[in-house]
Amino acid sequence: MRENLFDKLNEMRDYYSYLPNFIGNRYVEAETDRYLDSYDPGRGEVIAKVPVSSSKDVEEAVSQAVSAFEKWSRLPIYDRLQHLIRLKVLVEERRDFFARLLSQSVGKTLREARGEIFRAIQAIDSALGSPHLFAMTRKIMNIARTEPEIDMEVVREPLGVFLIISPFNFPIMIPMWFIPWAVTLGNTVIVKPSEQDPTPLIAFVRMFREAGYPEGVVNLVNGDGSTGRMLLTHKDVVGVAFVGSTAVGEKIYAEAAAHGKRALAQTSAKNPVVMMPDASSEQSIENIVGGFFDMAGQRCLAPGLLILVGEAYEKFLNRIIDKVKKIRVGYQLSEEVDMGPLISETARKRIISMINEALESGSKVYLDGREHAPPKGFEKGFYLGPTIIETSPDSKIAHEEIFGPVMPIVKAKDFEEAVQIANTRKYGNTAVIFTSSGKYAREFARRVNVGNVGINVAVAQPDQFFPFPGRKKSFFGVLHGQVDAIDFFTDRKVIIQRWW
């Protein structure tokens, strides 16, 4: 067995070595000789080797999950809930450790990493209410009027083994959108984290064992897309929850449907932000700049296009530019940094290519992040400075998701044109308006074709007790994350009884 991080979890390590899978409550070495590099994005150095798990690894994980389901699903829901309560205590006790692990592995600042752990705890809090919501879905109805002695009862049952495929940008929070609900409702799970930065989740899943979850209830299998497909198409996996790009999400949704599995796919975005001339100046600018450039723009709810309406262009543009110039870019584990690096050199090159293409097509640059010098001592890191580009509503950079620290700006002559621009993006995750007018706010919320609407809120992220809807190319499926969890992770059964 190769040395790995989990021999010394009580300390931060500069080099995590070969990472294991987590199957049957044990860290196990993958049966493979294929490994991918995982980097510290701020240093541009390899810190871990990620196994591309084989079919044998997949079979072992599914077998453990199937075996655990038989007993786990028969436990009373309140017994299953006790493990979740203990898990919450463990997460709260170790939140600083996981924040540092997230920061180093993902490239987000410590402030942003602490926010992710807070959101993961909120996800646990939400699932703690599952027994009460579950009880509300059970009804007994004597509706066979011609035979009144017949009772009809609707009950819900867990389904089996669910697959969770998570992205790089929130390695702990996004799996925790699904795992607490799935297992508390009686299912078992296999998580495939992003191959770019799986270390935080690999460390995190150990706490399920410490919280008392039986062997096989929560499993983790590392790998790339080939591993994910083996898990998705396995005959004993009943459904998949996916968060990531539209290109991948479409394929996963189609593959799941072709194999008769449930699928929930939350995908890409190009979230428009409409800024009206009557917007509150300081608060609006502060929110908009933070929305675009926190996490270096690497989140699906980040604003993707700023639409300045009428006089808002002259009124706010220079002030926005001045505010963005003050963003401190640096190594993510420094408390003084506002924005860290991108996840990879590949991401950095892709975003630079999008900037180059936009400028070659006639867009105008106000702030060029390509010219940003890396922090001293971190020259190999994947840094890109904040970028502001004025472009046309029809340009590629105004339509495509960037997933980086770029603010494309377009002009709109009035409110009507702003709504039209917002609605002609192919994605439908969020849309936001900054205004002091209740009329504009109400009209915008009614007419914009997205799942989440923000009014004077740059990042329209619903709390865990609300659904996480999306439209158009931002979502595939019928049931959404969070409040639709009971419908997704269980199925109805009608029991028709007659007793003489």
C-alpha cells in the first residue's frame, strides 16, 4: 500500500502522494496503474496522484453499497438520523482543517473555503428535517366509494445505490447537497469527485465512518470520465446526481435515460446582471464586483454578463473599473488575498484564448488580466488577473460560460432591451437586477426566463431549504436539488388493502 495523506490527517502536508478510494469504510488502493496529477493551483506544483479506478474498483464499490442497502434501508429513519447528527458535530469541530485543505487544493481563498464548509453544514441542517417532510408525504385515503372497506395508502421507499458526480469548484459542499438526503432516506451512495482536486472530499468521507455509518453506506471512487461512465451504467446503480458543465451533463442525462436510471443534472450558466441607472451606487458596485471575481469566477452562480442600462454606463463604469483594480490577487492560503488562482493551467489558457478571441473580434478591454504578474515566489501558479471587456450582446464571450475572472459588459438602451438580452442567453440558471424601483424589480422577476432571480443580490443562491432550479441548458431533469430530494431519492408505492 502506497503512503498517502491519511496516514497523518492531523497535519497539512506539502505532498499528498497517491490517493486512495474509500470503499466499505476503509481507504483502499485502487487496482490501477493509471494516475492523474492534482495540483496546488497557487504554486503550480503536483501535490497528489489521483487514481483512475478500474472496473474492479467499481464492482467492489457497487457491491459494498448494494450489500449495505439491504440492512440500512430497513432501519427506522430516526435511527439513520442519529448518524447525521454526529456527522454535523464532527464537521463543525474540523471546519478550520477542511477550509485549509480546500484552499490549498482548489485555489479558493481561506474566506471562500470557510464559506464552503458553512454551506456544507447548512446542507446537513436541511437534511435533519427529512423525517418530518417524509412523514408529510404519507397519506391514507378511502377513495373506493363503492367499496368503503378498502384502504389505499401511499408510502415512499428508498431505491438503492445512487451515484454522485461532483465538480472541482466545491469538492465538499456539492456532494453534501445530496449525500445527507440520500442516506437519511435509506439509500447508499458512491461519490466520484473531480479528478482535479479530490483530496478534500477523500479526507472528508472518513467522518462518515467516525459518525457511525455502517460499511458501504458512503463510498468514494476516484477516476476520470471513463470511471464515471462505468459507475453510471452499472446495473445496480439506480440514479445519478451531477453538477458540472452542460457538455458533460447532457451526456450523463442521456446515458442515464438510456439505462432507465433517474438523473438530476445541474449544469453551466451565463448569469446576466442588469444594472439600472437608479441602482444604489456603493452597495451595488460592491456586490457586483464580488459576484464576478470571488473564487476567480469559478462558480456556476457567478455573474457572467453585466448589462449597463442607459445612463448606468456613464454613471457606473469607471467606478466599477476602479473597484476591480483594488482586488488583491495572490496565494490562496494568505489571509490578505481577495482572489486566488485558477484551478489549472488548462483553465488559464482556455480563458486567455476566449479573451484573445473577443479582442480580435472587436471587443474593448478596460482591464487586462493577462498582464497580471504572478505573486513573487509563486510564478508557476495558475494566476490570471481580473479582466473587464466591453463587448456586443451577440459576441461569443457574451454568450459562452467563461468560468474565470472576466467581466464582459454590454450596453442596453432601456429596460426592455436589457430583459431581451438576458433572455437570449442559452442558459437559465440565474439572472439579477440592481435597481431602486419596485416596478422594474417586479417586472424583471416575472419576465426573466431563469430558475433563480436576484434583486440587488449579485449571486442568487437559494438557501438549502429552497429548491435549486435551473432552466434551458442549465438543468436536465424534472426534480431539482434540495427540496425535491425526497421525490428524487425515494419512490411511491400504493398499498390497496381490504380486511373483512
